[in-house]
Amino acid sequence: MTGPIAQEIERLLTQALAPTSLAVINDSASHAGHSGHDGSGESHFTIEIESAAFIGQSRLNRQRMVNKALGDLPGERVHAMAIKARAPGE
């Protein structure tokens, strides 16, 4: 079952970047007891996203595009996020 924060991440990225592929992976359980683990079960994520919006963009710009789409989620309600962003065909 996908939690409310993961669902919000999916919704925001879908709206902003129209991904051709998107996986939001909850890594929170593997961080239990570590700094930033708030007990909510939704504090650490890996995002794997493919979008035509990333064509011609550097790795840094792609990460910035994802962070911009997510607004206040990173740092506010999500402690850590690993982003794997690629353009179609990469």
C-alpha cells in the first residue's frame, strides 16, 4: 500500500513533468533509528523518473526540476530523497 506522502510525490511529479516512467520507492524502513526517521514510515524515498522534460538537461538541472515540482516536501515532510532522473532512451 502506498502512503499519502508517496501518493503526493507521484501526483506532483506527474503534473509537473508528465513522466513516461515513474517509481516512488519508500526506503524509510531501512532507516529506522537513524537521524531523520520520524516514525511516520514515510521519511526516506528513492524516485526513479523518466521524462521528455529532461532531454538536454544536466543531471543537476534534472534534480532541480524534480525538487521544484515537489515544493516543500523535501526538507519539510521528507528527510531524504535519492533522485534518478533520465530522459527517454537513456
